[in-house]
Amino acid sequence: MKIFSIFILLIYWSIIISAPLLSDDIKLSRIKVNQAINKFY
């Protein structure tokens, strides 16, 4: 049971840590997509 709770905590923390990084990547990719669309028009 202890190992299980530690595992959940690890997943929880990795999500908290990676979420801001992922959102930054999404913003960057959106900017790139917008720039590509603007080039076509």
C-alpha cells in the first residue's frame, strides 16, 4: 500500500512539473502554426 501511494505521488508531481512545460510547448507550436498560416495568405 505504501509503494502504491508513493507511485501515485510520483505521477502527481510529474504531472504538476510537466504541465507548465507542456503548455509552453503548445503556445510555441501555436505561434509557429499561426506564422505558417500567415505566410500562405
